Amino acid sequence: MRQPRNLPGRPGARRFRSVRTTPALAHHARMKRLIAFDLDGTLAASKQAIDPDMALLLTRLLDRGAVAVISGGDWPQFTAQLVDHLPPEADFSRLWLLPTSGTKLYRFAGEWRCIEAETLSPVERAHVIAAMERVVNGAGLAAEPAWGARIEDRISQITLSALGQQAPAAAKAAWDPDRHRREALRAALAPLLPGFAVRIGGSTSIDVTRAGTDKAWGMRQLAKSAALSLDDMLFVGDALYPGGNDAAVRAAGIACIAVRDIADTRLVLTTLVLSGWA
């Protein structure tokens, strides 16, 4: 099939083996009515904007059907990383955005509005923050450099970022490349928070929501709002490993494609566009 003009070039075939072969992916996706993506580590580097190629590919995909993005970041992060970098011609009416691990749902009708939110009570939020502060002190993180606050109250989710909310990408990438430090933080925090879901988030973060309100919950809410079944959806994410904040989506029975990085995702998107998905 001839590649359309202005479409970013495809990465090499070797990287694509980490997801699926092109024909298998095209066939699998053809049966789906909505493609959902994680944001950090999947569509963009942690807390960084999507690049122009990714913006173009997402716009082309929106020309064909419904697209969703679900991530641990709150709405301001979605705006800075994604919404502000999509071109005006993008069909926002087909785009579903789910911040804070799917505990909020945004839709566009002349402007972006939150139409659903599963918020934590002030008592719950204070309890989670106190537990995080205890773990931060116990792990010795308070003595390490930080860029901004380590604990962020996102109302429906509390996030612990080991290096702070504004840490540079290079520092974040070097801090825990094998996930051991995040696993240790999660293991220390989980027993302190019965009734809550404690998951690895981004490259230095731990996300906490009320038990049962994880990305799988968000995808179920999306299915209801979009009048779809879970079988109609395909999810693409980089944290589908056990304990990762995408793993609940797979456990819910939603078809998933595991990617390692943005280059994998770019290849998945290119394949979907070229295959004539939807």
C-alpha cells in the first residue's frame, strides 16, 4: 500500500516485533470501534508534549473513528501534552479524554468539559497524603534532590512523584530504569492504604485511587458513555506489566497491545492509518 503524503515514515521492522506483525495488527484492529492509548511513555515522553508526527497520526486516526487517551495525569497535563498540540482540523468530537487514570471523563462541545468524575473525599485524600509522606521519609527520598512537590492532590487521584512534579526527563529516566525503586515504594505504600488501589504510574511515580477506580473502571465508564462494549475497544500502552497502571485494562478482558516506547506507538498508529482502520 502506498504511504500517504506527509505521513511520518515507519520505524524499522525489528522494533515492531515487540507489538505485532503489521497484517495481524491491521486485522485485529479492523474489528474494533475505538482505539485507546496511554499517554506518558506511549504517546509522549513523561510530561512532555506529543511530537508533530504523533499529532498528525492521531489526527489521521480521528478521521477514521473514535480515539481515547487515558492517563494518570490531571487535565492541565492533558492540555499541555496533548490537546494544545493537535491541529485545528482534528475531529475533537471523536476524541474521549480520561485524566487521573480514568476517574475523570472529558468531552468537547465547543470547549472541553468534564462530564464525569469519581472524586475522593477530603478525609480520603488526607489519609493517602499522610501515608505517602510516611513512605517518602521512610525511603529516604526527602534527602534526595526534588523538582517541585513530590505529592500532588488531583482530587480523584493522589500521585507520588519521587523526584517532584517538574523533574527533568533525563533525571526521571535515570532514576529507576528497572522499576525496582517504584516497586519498593508501591510495596511500602499498599499496606498503609487498604481500600485503595496503589499502582506504578509514570517513570518515577505511584498513583493512588479508591479501590476499583483504576484504568479498567475508566474504560468501562467510557464504554457506557460511548455506547460500546469492551470487545469494541483496543488499548495501547507501555505499562501492561503486573503492577503497572495499564495492567488493569488487560485484566478486564479488553484487547491490548503492549508497546515499549513512543517509537512502537508511532508504528502502531502508522499501521492503523495505512490499513484503513474503521
